[in-house]
Amino acid sequence: MDFNDVEASWWLPDTEHHRTSGTLAYSASGLTLTVYGNLQPVIPPEPGVWTAVVHDLENIPIVYGETRTGQKISLLGVSGFPLRSLPATQESYRVELALEGGHVEETTFAGIKAGFHQLDDWAGADSIYTKTPGQNTVMVHPDTVELASAPLPEAQLRIKYGIEGHARNQEVSYSRWCAYSAEPAAPMEWRELLEQYVQPLNDLLVVAMGSPIPLNDVALKVKGFWCPAYFRTRETKGGAKIRRPSDYDSPALLTLPKSPDAAEQLLTSWFKIRAELRETLSVLLGPLYAPFTYEEHKFASFFQGLEAYHSVRRTRYGTTDVTKAEHKERVASVLATLSQANHEEGIIQWAQNILQTRNDKPLWRKVDDIVRSTETVGEDILGAAPNFCSDVSRTRTGVSHGGAQKGLTIVSRYWHAEALLWIMRVRILLDIGITDAPERARQREAYQFMLTKLREESE
């Protein structure tokens, strides 16, 4: 069903006798069902009673479909403006989710399975064949292999790979698949499964790889079977080329085989940290989920991600500029100076109200806290751009509140944004126990190139 129109007959679960032909169109903009007639049976008006034709929005939990070849389809979250009292030539409906392979009776599911670009490389899937040296014989390995497993308190997580394809007398065609699955203790609505289990792993892949990692294959578990699922944010297997972790210019910092922790511990630690940093990651990684974002918006997202992280970790970094005792002395000194200058009592009171409540840490100090906490990475960046913290803070104010021309130039802003992303990725990996994350970054060609450009822009 990938980006193709599907012709089928459609009906509601309780009105199978009333089938309507139509087309389900699936594209990047979403799912649309067009039926040629009335999806629901017409309710004729009473004889002699005049009835106004009113189209009201209706939400239909489930719609069934069946193609000419017998393929069963279930549509969930169907909404539209049906014509209930008169025959219609055509009706259109928006569809939130389409399931291929069966007719579901419930809107909750026992599990979700997802495939991502480069998941096999990240997870360390092996080759599916062996070729004997000096011979033309190729041995295909058909077994399904589990690469990772993590029993969370409320769900079981797994990453597996295997092969799919066919063999005929004159043709053999196999390809490797790699999928991540989550099966909760109790059935859940599909959006909850997506948000609680798929998006967190997607975030880990983006942080680890430093690149957009699109979600492609998705399936939902219904009565022990996996049904392919289609919805708006799911992508196709095509799309832009993504650098492999082993590529010389890849910004990847972490893969499953090169994790210092076992797969179970890594996934468990990530889900715990991700729950703490959910909003931070949502802001920080936005441009990597939407790579068409303009550079100015990327800078704002990366910086706001840093701000959000500092706020979440306020206990670690502190939020006050100076100690309470020093702040109290400063306020008293200023007020004494104003009193000696014979300012009006109202002005002195106003100043006191302001000064007593403002001991928050300046923005550039918050940046400095995070930068220095990344150890050698922070030293590299401050060495290449000594004014990094103040420059990005000033530019952030301009980008967020207007007057961006007062900050960094367009080119310099790009490289400072790249530095912010490296800083945050290293910082987050340190949080999950990747203690050598700074050195991993320093070994990447992409990181060293960023430092070179940052140094050039700061001279």
C-alpha cells in the first residue's frame, strides 16, 4: 500500500450488507478514503416531511475494506461529512490509521513493531550470507537473530533481524530486515504505543547518529499477528541517503555493538533518561526530524534545547548568579548608595523590589555550565571560539526576540549551531553512562571540521 491508491469495497462493522466501492489514497500528506456513494445507509425522511440537507462532521471508529483479491483492510479514526438523508455520488473521509491484513474489532493493540533507516547498521546486524572462498556457493542464513532485549517494568523491548524474500528454480531474492518491537503488559491505543515506545528509540537513534533517522515500516499486533500500519508521519523506505555509522564523515557517536554497556542496560538507561528529558529532546531534535528547517530556526531549536536541559538539571548546575549572602550584600550596597544620593523613597522601594528578586544566572553562564560539563569537548570549543557562550547567548536573544542582525553572521551562526548540537549530544550520552562520549566526538572527522570552521569564524 505504500503511496498507492487501493481500490476496495468499504463498509461499517455493523452494516456489512451495505458495501460501497471506493479508493483509499495514501501519501505523505495522509490517508483519504473516497467512496462512490454513501458509506453509511441512507435514512430517508418521513413521507411528507421536508428535511434540510445538513452535513455534520461524524467520527467513525472503524471502517472495513476488502480488495478484489481478498486483502482485508481496517481503517481507524475515520472522519468526514456524510450525506445521511439523500443518496450521494461521492463522499470523502480523512483516515488516521490504516491496517493491512485483517479486520480489527478493538482500537487497542498488544504491541508495535517499527523499522528505521540505518537501524540494522546501528544495532550491528550481521550479513545474511556466507560465500565460500574459491567457490560459487553462497550460504544464506535464514534464522531470526535477537540483537537486543530489555524488560521494562511495563513492556518488553526487542531488536531483531532476519531475512525475507523468495527462491525459485531460476531466481533467488532475499533481503535483510531489522525491526524494533515493544509489547506492553496491557493493550494500548496506537498513538500511545507510538509515543511511549517508538519515539523514544527514534530519539536515541538521532542522538547517537547525529542525523535524521526516518521511521518507515510500522506494524501493530492484533491477536498474535502483526498487521502493517500506515499513517501520516510514517515514511517510505526511499528518501534521502543517510550516512552509515562507519562512514568517515559520519557524526555517529554510539552504536549498539560499541556501547560500553550491555544492550539491556543501554535501553533501560535511555528510557529512564528520556522520560526526564522528554521536552528537552522535543525542542533540541526538532530540526533533525524536519531537516528542511531553515538554519536560523535550527540555531534557535538547538539553543532552546540547551536552555531546557539546564532547567531540568537545575539541581546540578544551580540557578542563582551568586550566593544568597553575596546577593544580599550587593542589594544592601546599592540601596545605601541610592539613599545617600537622596533619591525619592518610591524609587528606592522600586529598586529594592527588583534587586531582591533578581539573582538568576545570566544566560551566557548557563551556556558555560553545559559547555564545560562536556569535558574535553567543551575545552575544544572554548579554545576554538573563546567568546562562544556570550556570542550564542546574544544571538539567541536576537533570533528569539528580534534584532538577530546584532548577533553572529549567518555563516558563523551555522557553525555555532553545529557546535551546540555536538555539545548537547555528548552531554546526553554522558547522562546515560557513555563516559567516553567526549573522546568519541573528538575522533570524528565531522567534529574536527566543525572546530576548524568555528575557529575561522571566531578569528
